Amino acid sequence: MTHYDVVINGAGMAGAVLALGLADLRRPDGSPLAIAVIEAASPDFDAHPGFDARSIALAWHSRERLERLGLWPGMATLATPITGIQVSDRGHFGRVEMTATEYRVPALGYVVELAPVGQWLYRQMSGRPHLRLLCPARITDFTQHAGQVVLTLDDGSVCTTSLLVAADGNLSRVRQQLSLPGRRLDYGQSAVIANLESAEPHRGRAFERFTPGGPLALLPMSQGRSSLVWCAAPERARALMAMDDNAFLAALQQEFGYRLGRFTRAGQRHSYPLVLDELPRPWHHRVVLLGNAAHLLHPIAGQGFNLGLRDVAALVEHLAQALAGGQDLGSHEVLSAYGRERQPDQAGIVGLTTALALLFSSDHPALAAGRNLGLMAMAACPSFKSQLAWRAMGKR
């Protein structure tokens, strides 16, 4: 049986970034870690569910973390800077606008298109000599022992590892086998996503618009396009998915207005239900869960991957310290120290996104008036707005 120091199940964004971060670590004698990444999708990632037509928003501080991991220079060519953000509430006067110039940063964040990033990450992993990509492959069973985890793959092969990392999404097979206690909340909404073209250029602007049916976000993309995430009641989402392109763009225009002029084209639409699904304690004996396997969030404020990236960066740091100290990478001491450090941030972001999703998806007059006053107060008070801006940029 082959033994690996770390086995990562899932080569989506969280798993791939972790694998590349760990590939640069060395033991005190200079030897590298033996790392395996198990991925069910095809080797070229053309059909990988984590790298579809969607885009993600990277906060400014997420860029800094990717720089420390040595990954930002390659990803920067695939990212579109967010130079301004406008937050508004449909039918009300409250509005907050923020610009990168205001806070003396080159960008408030970046929009990364997942499909090309997936290809780039795959090439990076394929080029690391001590990182083995087992693809396509699946874990069919695993058993946790005192000193290791024994994994059985779908081709019948068996390997062992000191630490198993589950980065295999919200339907994580590892999480299902562990049966860890979690918390689930159905928001009663679905997201409709699509890439759009508009008559006016976005000029790097992102928009978060709150409507009675749910939040609607537009993120700037390459070639003047925008990435849409439209949250609505399930029946409304089904109706939007059933419309032809002209009817869909007309409905969007009515909700969003003409801040980008007239919408001229919509790409293929996708829809998925919105739920909160979190593990308050996303680690176990010799196992850590990352990304959507640990916490699936509402897309409001775009915090999901940024939280996962902070988890990845912290895990790399704790494993580097363990290597330097000659500790067992999967030991209770190492994993519990990592878990204790990350729990406050994880709980805080889960609470924040849940509260925002519930507050800004209600058409109750009192809540609508309250959030509108809140936006007006932030617009009028630079210190309040500054707190919102730095929070959006990922500062902790």
C-alpha cells in the first residue's frame, strides 16, 4: 500500500489550492510531502462540476493569501478587478457606493471565472513531482485508525494517509460516512445564474441589489460581460428558467434598472436551491473538511470561497508548523489547534450571511424600512461605510 502524508478528496477550488500550497512545504531535512489528490471528474476537468460557467468574487485580502501561497501571479491573468461596488434596495432611496480609489487599493476584489481557473489549477498540479493526481477516481470506503486512515478506491486499490482532507463539495462522501452533526437551513430561495452582455460597459463595477424576492448581484467579468446571481422564490426561479432570452432579459431589466443600460444578451442559465449547510466542528480523527463540504453559504455578499480560502491558508500554516516541530500531521493536537483558530471566523460568517439573507429577502414593511435606513446611514457616515468596505475586502 502506498502511504501519503496528506490525501485530499476533491480537486475543486479549495482542494486544488490546498494541494498546491502543501506541495511547497518541506520537512526539516528538506524532503517534500507526499500528497495525493483524488478527483472523480475527468483529468482535463472539462466536466468538473466545480468549474462550470460560474464566477466567484475574491476579496482583496483573499488575493493577499493567494500571493503568499504563490498562486496569484498565474491567476491574476484570469481575474477581473472590482473597482467599485454599489449596494441598493429596489423601491427605496437607500444606497451605498464604494470605490477602490476611496480606500487606496488597486481593487476592492476580483472576479474569477471558474472554468479557465480550473484548467490552470489542473496544469499546476500536474507539474508538481511530489503531488499525485488520482483522476478519475473515487473513495468507496475509509477507516480511521490510531496512526493513519486507510482508503479504498473504486478501482480496488488501497492507500493510507496521515491526514485525509475532504474538499469534495456539499455532497461530500467523506462527510456522509462520518455522519458529523451539522446545521441545515432552507432559505426558501433558488439562485438563477447566467453571464450577461449590456449596452454600457461595467467599468469594473459590481452591483448588489436587494429586491422583495431576494438579492440580485452582478459581478464584472472579462470582455465587458457581467456575471448574474439572482436569488428568488423557487416558483419564481422556475418561471425565470422557463422564459426565452428576451423575456428573461426584460424581467431582469425591470428588477435591476438601467445602471448598465439595456441588457442585450444572456448566456446559458443555471439554477440551484439555496440552503445553509454547515458543520460547527468540521474536523474529526485524522480528517479535516474544507470548502462547501464544511460550510455551504448563501451567496449574498460573496463570502463562501473567501471563507474557505482562509480555512485553506490556516491549515497550510498549521501543517507547516507541525512539520517544523516534528509533529504528526493528523494528530489531535494539530487538528484541534487548527479548529480552535478557525471556529470564530466560521461562526461569524455563517451568522452574518444568514442574517443578511433573511433581512434582505423580506418584503415586510418594517424590515424594508429598517434596511433602507441602514443603507442611508452608511452612505452618510464614512466610518460605518468604511467598516462595510473593509469587511467586503476580507479584513478580519
